[in-house]
Amino acid sequence: MSNKKLVKSLKKIENIINEAHQILEKLNLSSISDGNIRHTMVVNPTTTAVSPQKVFGRDNDRDKIIAMLHEKEGGLDPSTSKGLCFSVIGIHGVSGSGKSTLAQFVYAHEKNDKQDNKEDHFDLVMWVHVSQDFSVWGIFKELYEAASDPKVPCPQFNNLNALEEELERKLDGKRFLLVLDDVWCNADVGNQELPKLLSPLKKGKKGSKILVTTRSKYALPDLCPGVRYTAMPITEVDDTAFFELFMHYALEDGQDQSMFQNIGVEIAKKLKGSPLAARTVGGNLRRQQDVDHWRRVGDQDLFKVWTGPLWWSYYQLGEQARRCFAYCSIFPRRHRLYRDELVRLWMAEGFIRNTDEGADAEDVGLGIFNELLSISFLQPGGQDWYNHGKEYYLVHDLLYDLAGAVAGTDCFRIDNNMIQKKMFPETFAIFLFRVMMQH
């Protein structure tokens, strides 16, 4: 079957599912139908920032950003700021360098200040993950819920204008801090849509701030043309703090470091300052507390390139865990993964076998999930209030690229009717993904 015919057939299947979903809603059975259709759409469900992990070497960066957030806005030239109530600060740097962790660090500080009613706190502190594939509708809906009581469901809106007007009322007269995490700069994807994300924010109070994380500083003028912004490159963590970060993940809490000190320093140097590499390699070494093993790891050729530690960590996994991780590439980048659902998908694909000890497949699957979590191949994403506050997990961008590389032709994805790569006869899994542009 040609790719064109495949897309057409999948579109027919999707239409049938949508029609069934509408029938079930009319019969007040929408909760049953949710599992059938919502996983194929992006609606940017409401999230909060996950609590930051233990942070090393970022206190100065955090304090610098906080000072900028509380900087008075007096004297701004209206012709350059458009008379808006907010200004923008952008943290930019390569993937895996700790931008989101730093933003979470700042977010948690400001959230605590608000709860403690400290002077100059923000009336609202909000976190929204944007990503490469986003919809304006989904971001507005997430903003609305971030500005509301998370336990109160978001009302249904008939159109985008109604949602935007209600969001403006929510923000009217309030000084807010909004974190926009993972904003992409891509001439082919979403640049015309980016400025629309800020349109409901004009009703806020003067002194409001937007904190952006992005790989490229050029995303900032795309996001906020004509608006005052400050671009701040992510700094490298100093050697001492980076070593502490690595050893935090490599050893148990309270464990004597003396035996591993020297070889630990050598391994940390080879990780080239990447916090993501420190977490993945450290998490793997934590599973085998043996100095000779650590020395063998430090001699690995894979460490000669900066992505090598991620490949090494992948090859330390068992066969079942490797296939389960590669399967994650079938989902769109930064797709929200739910533990129990992902384990059931692994089981349905036949990736999980019972063990000699008699553990059933689901227990084995949960063990694999926890193993991937322990080495940061899966990372906590936060709570999804659109999905009853359920915890969700993410695959970091660099690890997502790794999953795609090791999956090869096994997995096949269609994003918005666009074929992502050539389909081969041996492909065993197909995922259809459509961005939902309106409710």
C-alpha cells in the first residue's frame, strides 16, 4: 500500500472513531470513549511544573533571574514595548543543558513567595509547556486552567474568541509570572502562531513577566515582536557542582564516596558538563556499586562524543527494556506518557515476557518503567489536571532522538497527515497523531 493510500485509510478510521465518540457523548458515555480518541490528539492539557530535582550550581543564575523578574518597569519606551504590561526573559541553550530545571527552580521560588504572601509577589504564577507542535487553542486552555483552581474543571467554550475573552477576564488587573517552557524557533512550524500566544496577556497588571526556555534566542523575537525582551544564555555548571550532581545520582544517599572519588571525577569530566548525561550515566552506575566496574565504564570509547553517555546508558539496559524504550519514539516529541497505559501498550506489543521467578507481565512492565525512570530515560512531567490530576512522564528531546535512532523501521508515525519516514514491511506499530486546533 502506498503512503498516500495509507493516510487515506487511517483518516477513514479516525472519522469512524470520532463519530462513535459523538454517539457515546450523546448517550452520556463520554468517559468510556475518552480512552479511544483523546490519545491521538494534542489539546495541551493543564499542567504544573514538576517540582525541581535537587539543583546544583544554579543559585546565582536563579537569583539573577529573580532580580530581573522583580525589576521595576518604569521608564520603558512605549514605542518599543507597545505599552504592554509585561516584558520577556529568555533562557536559551542546547538541549540537555538544564534550562527547564533552572526555570523550575525560579518557578518554585516565586510560587512559594506567593503562598507566603511576601511583598512584591506575583498574583498568579503559571507554567505552560509549549513544544514544537502546539495549538493556540490548547495553550489558551492551559493558561485558563493555570490561572484557575486546578480542582475546578475548565468550562466548555464554543470558539477560540470566547476562550480568549474569558482568559483576559481571568488576568485582568493581576500581576503574573508566566513560564513558557520549550519554545521552538522553526521557520516551518508555528512561527506565525507564536505571537498569538501572548494576545490574552495584555489585560494583566504592569510588572508582569514572561520567562521563556528555548534552544535558540531567535525564538524570542518570533514570540514577542516589538516587545522588550532579555536573552540570557544558560551557563555551564562549574566542575565542583557538576561532580556533586553526578555523584548524587551515582551513589545512594549517605553512602561513603571515598572509594569512588577519583574515578568519579574522571567520569564526570568525560560527560562534558551535560546535566542530562550526569543523570543517565549516574543512574546506571548506581545499580552496580563496584570500583572496577566504574573504571571500565570510564574507559568506554562511547564517551569520546558528548552524546556517547546516552548511547552507553541505553546499551546497559536489558533487551526487553531497550525495546520498551525504543517504542516511546512512536509518540510525538514531548508526548505525555502515563505509566499504566504505557505498560499496557508494551504488553500488547509483546515486548514483556514473564520471568523465571513467576512475576506476571504487568509487574515486569512496571519494573521496566521504574528502571527507565531511575536512569532518567523517562522523567516526571507533573500532574495533568485535564486527566484527573494523573501523573505523567516525558522523554527528554535528546533521548527521544536516541529512541528514534534505535527504533529504526520498527515504529511508524503520521503527524497531521505528514509521513515522518518511509514505512517498511517489518514495521509493527503505527501511531496517528493530529493537533487539535479547536475544541
